[in-house]
Amino acid sequence: MAKNYYDVLGVSRQASEQDIKRAYRKLAKQYHPDVNKDPGAQDKFKAIQEAFDVLSDPEKKANYDRYGSAEGPTFGGGTYSGDGYGEGSAQFEDLFRQFGGGSRTTSRTFGFEDMFGSFFNQAVEEDLDETVRVNVPLSQLTKDAKVSLRLQSGTVNVKLPQGAYEGQKLRLKGKSSKVGQSGDRGDVYVELHFTDDEAYHREGANVITVKRLRPLAFLDGTEVIVATLDGGRVKLKVKPGSRPGQRMRIPGRGFMTTSKVRSDLFVQLEVDLPLDAAHRSVYEQLER
């Protein structure tokens, strides 16, 4: 029976490349023979490494998902044995010899530990990726906006994608401040979070915007144009006799939630009272 590499790493078949890498690092540090002396830790670590070698390689992963084998479909030929020695085991043996092993016997003792000890020190400890949380004012979602990030590797302008959602992570490849032993930089993941501003504020999952109307507009009715958070514009009819504080609902035109569903936008009507002396005298006369 073919090994289930996803179960070995504790991830689902829909796991992203980053999820697979993160799960591998966690398990490798836990079961590496240099830090875990429990019986079976060495075999567990070997299984973890084998699973990661396949799932981290796009071609091998595609073969494994389709055929159950990293090498793709096989016809007749060799068999796989539990201790790793069947046809094709020479590749493992050659790899062990490179790290100090000699014969098949020594490759299962000193050669194995020396190989993975070296790999652990050089690769597992290298977590080169960074996550940057960015607050995006809600009004920026109504247009093609960019956010400017000052990273140690330089300033980067990131364009918000169409339909950006709360908590979305945008990948900036090779922009991390961390440099590995090979000289390559890690990636920066920009995590988007929406914040209230003067034009829009949130109530739960919904968005509220305020439209101020002159007093006569409440009495006679009018039309207002509202910019929605999906970049569009909606014309609303305010009925005669409407009251200040009344809200008008525009379904599905708020911000994109974590579940990738747009919330509702509510337009709250308020009175726009002019404060200049000329208008004040008019109101004073009306009250008499």
C-alpha cells in the first residue's frame, strides 16, 4: 500500500506550498535524532523527510496525487520494502555514502544520522519568510489603490487585487529581510486588514456610510449617488417624508469577508444643517 504523505505531515490534500513547508519544519524539529532520543524518532524523521521531498516538488507531487507514486506510473518492475531496500534502493545507498557511510550496513547507522544532522543544521533552521500586517482604510477599496510598504529590502508598492478580502495574504517573492546560507531571500506575506475611516465604518460584517441632506430633501425626496466598496456606484431614491437616521440597504456591496462573501452596505441619512448667519436667520423666521 502506498504511503500517505499528507497524513505523515498532518496536512490536507488542499494544503498550500507554505502550509506544507510550515508543517515539515515543525515536525522535523520535533523528531530530528539530534534532539529526540525516543525509540522510533529516527524512523519517524525519515518518513517526514521522504514525504516533504515529494510534496515540496511540484512534479513529484503531481505524479503522487495522480498515480500514488512520485515517479509516476510504473509497470511491473521493482517492489518497495519497509526497510527501504528493494529495487531502486541504490539511490538511497549512494546518498548515504556521500555523508560518510560506506557499506549498506554503515549507511543505516552513522551515515544516516550524519546526513540528517547536517541537513537539520543547514535547512530546517532556515525560516526565511516574514509576515507583515497592513491596515487598509475601507475607502481605498472603492478604487484601484496601492499600499506602500517599507521593508528592510526596500520600499514596495503593492496593488490591492480586485475583490481583496479581509485577512488575505499577498506574496512578495524574495522580498524578505532574511537571507539564507545559499544567498536567497525569503518571501514576505502581506496580510490585509480593513479599517474604518471618515467615509465608511463597520458594524459587525456590514459597512455604514453617511449621506447628509438638506432639510427640504427629507420633505420632498431626492436622489443620492453612493460609491460602493466593490468599486461601483449606486443611485438611491430618498422617498419624501424620510427621517434623519434612517438607513437604506444595498445588499452585497460592502467589503469581502474572510469567507469571500460580500457584506451589505447601509446608507444612513442625516441632516446637513448650514451654520452661516444667512441660513440661520431663515430657520429663526420659520420657528416664529
